[in-house]
Amino acid sequence: KNLISSRRSAWRATQSLESKHEMSEKRLEHLQVFKKTLSEELKKICDEALELINKLLVNADDDDESFIFYMKMKGDYYRYMAEYVSGTQRDEIIASSEKAYDTAFQRSGKLAN
């Protein structure tokens, strides 16, 4: 999670600069290249994290607390991805995030009893 935080902050800052400030064509071009690089790095980190969670960490047979923890983490990484994508891809990622959070929430009902 720490690996992604600085890139998410940088992406949000570039987004803000891009939309709020007048700048030269050359500076805007550099900003867009940097933003694209950040997006690619974020995607790679999120994809790797989700692959680890899906293949190695989360298992329906796990104890409830572990399962909930990893499903929440899965929802978080999908949410991070939704910050920097658009269109139908964003809608699919949001749906995946909601599904992971819902799965964790449903399983948490067992803990309350």
C-alpha cells in the first residue's frame, strides 16, 4: 500500500495542475507524459497486488478475519485503479471493487454472531 500512495498523490497533483493552471504547450505535453507514466506504474502495481491476492492470499476456506482482510484489500486496489481510468473500463473496475467489498461485508456478518 505504501508503494502506491506516493504515485496516487502525484497523479492527483498532475490532474489538478492539468485542469487548473494555464501553461505552455510544451509544459502541458511534459505533464501529460508524466501522468501517463504514473498511470502505467499504478496499473502495474495494482495488477500485481490483485494477482497476489487472488492466487496466493485469499481463500474461501480461510478463517473469517483473514478472508475479510484480503477481500477488503482487493476492493481497495480496484478502487485505486478506478481513480485513473475512464469509460467502460472504469465502470468494470468499480463493479469489481464493490463486489469485493460486498463479499467482505457479507462474510463479516459471521463475526458479529
